[in-house]
Amino acid sequence: MKIVLFGASGTIGSRIVREALARGHDVTAVVRDPTGVPAGGEHFGAERGDVTNAADVARVARGAEAIVSAVAPTGGQPPSMLTDAARALIAGARNAGVKRLVVVGGAGSLEVPEGGHVMDRASFPDAWKPIAQAHADALRVFRTEAGGLDWTYVSPAAVIEPGVRTGRYRTGEDRLLVDDQGNSHISAEDFAVAIIDELDRPAHVGRRFTVAD
């Protein structure tokens, strides 16, 4: 499969690259400066592009079979870049004729048993709320504006961090997944496994799902 990946240099994106290449997929990483991306063999390349620019998305995605976005605000970008990116990805995918779109989102908008969402909890850091709300706004964009595309939005567990690839994970829909002790965790490696599994065997087209160990 030919995959175009935005956000390839991040913690999650870099592991998506590794997982996709290990399964024999071709990956094009779309970054601001491709000269800083290390060579990755014949199945990996890098191109310059802006995820918030629909024309850029269409240009780099033309001829691909799937677009994956693992972007987050960096370099002083406002949280609203996530909704800008959502609309650019939708328009760009349509213009490029690419139907499959998988987007890495946040956990803040997942529902919790006591009512409300993760980001509504008193323990949720105030500093994280603008980005959590922007992720929720981006999800709303996909749900209301991505008609005709085979889109999937993937939220991680409450805690996602580098760890071990076990290849095992649980999935849910809009509710936060927790273990018997109330913890919610996934390694970035197993989250990448779930992303590529969804590309290889689509099971959540047109909706959000969440992943935890």
C-alpha cells in the first residue's frame, strides 16, 4: 500500500513509519524540511508539504492509496491548526482521489463513566485543554464534513508513551478504555500497530475508535 504520512517525525508518526515499512508498505513522509529526514530505503521517501494547505495535501497524496495524519501543533502553531488540517486533509484527499484517511486524534474528547469527557475532569491539566478541545473540534469536522471519504479517527488511551511493541491492544469507540485499576495506557509502538492494522483491515470506517493495552 502507498501511504502518505503527515507528522512522520513525531513520537507516534515515527513509529507508524516503522510499523508500515516492516509490513512492506511504501511510505512518503510529508514534512516541512525533507532534508532533515534520514534515508529509509527504497520504500520510504520524504516530500515538503503543509498539512493545513489543501493544495499541498492533494499534490503529495496523488497516486497514494491512503493518507495518515499524526500531526500536532508545533513551533508556535495555535491549537486551531488541527481544525485547519482536518479541512485541508478532507479537501486534499478529495482532489487527489484518495478515499482512505486515518487521523490520529486526542484522548480528551473520550467519554468517562461519571459523565462528560476526559478533558472535563478536575485532574485534567488546564494547559492541555486548548489542544484537547481542538482535537475534539477536528473530530467534529470529520464527522460533519468528510462525507464520501473512508475516514477513521483514532484516539489513544489517556497515557501514550514510548514503550514496547507487544502487538496486543483493546479497542473501543467513544468511551475511555481503562484496566481493572482504572488506568488507561498504550505504548506508542502498539498504537502504531493499531493504526496499520486499521489500514490493512478496515474496521472503523466513518467513525472514531480508541486503543488501550
